[in-house]
Amino acid sequence: MYPIPPSSTMNNVPTVSTNPPSKRRRLEGRKVDVQSQFESAFRVLADIGKMSERFLPHEERDIQRRVQLVIQKFLLCQRLTKGKAEYNLGLIYLYPNYGKLNGSIAVGYLEKANQEGEPLALFELAKYHIYVSKDQERAFSYLKKAEEHYSEFFDSSSLLKIGELLLKMDGDDKILKQAIGLFEKILANASSETSHLNKSRVKLCEIYLGFYCQLFTNPDEAQKYLSLVPKECAENLWGELGAYFYERSEYVKAAKAFEEEGEKSKFSHILFKMYYFGFGFDTNFEKAFIYLRTYVPSKLEISDVNNLSIDQKNAIYYLGVFYAEGIGTEVDFNQAEYYFSCVRKCFKGLEEVIEEIKVRNLLFV
């Protein structure tokens, strides 16, 4: 997080000197160009950033000197910029990039910025009370105030940011209801950007999958929002939804959710089991074979099989059986022999594997 420049509308702001009397005489009759002071400060900050990345010990004193120069420039602009100077000073003391970390000073400047009407200060104050002071009530009050401000002219980006910060707090009833209302507000507004709409749906899906509080779990609501999200934005949530249904033996819903998941190989061993045994619907050996084949790496080297999971090793054995007996596919003894040879590499002997699977029923966890 780096300090931000002020709006260009801040040029030609009347000067109010904050310098001590000894320096005031030198500035008497001279206007302070606020914009140029800020631009100069940010050029110095950019140099500090480059020097910090190099992390050369002999430059540490120079970095501190430059930080002090930036602070002086921001102090010169105080009360001339409607809270921008205080906000940027707060960031310098809030984050360790500039070696001036001091939470109490940072909060003091950010409070002043808030009083001066700088809305970005509300985000930083909320984050400070979420992550540092652990004062949820104060964090919540700042986020509510931020929501009121950004709702006036509807800034969907800032409202989404507020909702995401609400979800960083301990999810009690009041906080989650506020977050749900905020995300639904974004969805209801026609001016919201597509990316903000999708992120809001994803967050609502997470809430209704019980990620933040089990009391809000509602898989049907989760599915409603998730069905409107492009697969590339779904963040593995179809798999989470499928797992929820599978654990509760709602196999038809589970299969549908697993099949919607973009990376099917993560759940194909479960889909194989469902179609092979007919969990919730008729058996389908063709689909069972497809998902079984998906679960085994496509470029399987015999030398690599010992690095596979126990589920994948078992899948190799069953592929051999499927090819040998023509289950869901045509009989192919060459493929069967290949997979059985892989099995022998996994275990001491094929007979032992078959017996172990029969005795322990190791047909996937």
C-alpha cells in the first residue's frame, strides 16, 4: 500500500503556513503550490521504493532522510488538501515500507483525514481495527460509514472492497447480514461492472456454503448465485458445493455440481464411484470409465507411479480391470497389461494388491 496523489483540482489552494515562526518569514508572501509539493513527494517515494527493493545497507540512512523529506512536504500541505496530506502521512506510519511504523501516530493522522472528509481513510482505519487492534465494533462502524459514502454515487468497486473487509471479520449475524445486503446492492444496480457482479456472486456463494458462519449455510442459495458466475471465475466453488451434497447423500445434486467444476480430475474419482455403483441414479459404466481415465495421469510413466496417491494407484488397477473385461470400453489386453504392470510397480505383487483391495475395500475414499 502506497500513499496516493491528490486530485488535480487542488491547485491554487490558499496558503496556510504550518512552519514555525523562524521559517515563516522566508515563506511570507509566497504561495505553496500544493499539487507540485505532492508530485515532488511522490517522486521521492518512488525513489525510496526502488532503493528499498535493492536493500543495500549503506543506503539505509539516505532512505530515512528521504522519508523525512516526504513527511515534511506532506506536513507543509496539511489543512490545504481536505485530508489528503493526513491520509498519506497515516499510510507512511501505518506500513513498514518507509521504516516509520507507528500505529498510534498512523491512526491519529487517519482520524484527522476522516474528519477532513477523506473517505479512503475509512478503509485504512477499518483494516487497522480488524488486523491490529482487533476492535470489531470500531472496524464495523468505519465500514458502515464508508458504505454510506460510496452508496451516494454508487461506486461498485469500493462497495465490493467494503464487503470483502466485512468478511475478514469474525462472522457474526450482524456483520454477515450487512455483507449480504451490500453484495445484493451491487447485484441490483445496473451500473455495476461485470467483474464486480461476478465477485459479489462468488462471495454470496461462499457465505451460503457456510465459509464464514455455519448458521448461514443454504446450498440452494449458493447454487443460485454460482450458476450465474462464469466457470473461470468460480474458484473451485462447484467442487465445494458438490462435496456438501455428497456428504449428505444428495448424489444427483452432487454429481451435477462436480460435473460443473472446471478441473474435473479433482473429483473424477468420486464421479467414477457414483456412476459405477449407481449412487442416486442408474449405473453408467461408460461414464464411470471416462472419469476413471480422467483421474489417472494421461502421461503415466511406470517409474513415477510410486509418487501417486493411494486413490490413483487403486484407479490404475481398476483401469486394468476395465480394459481386461471391457467395462465401459472395448477390451484391450495391451492396455490392461500396461496398467497391471504399473500396479506391480506400486506394490509387491498384483495378487497382493487384488487381495488387499478385496479385503479392505479400497475402492477410493
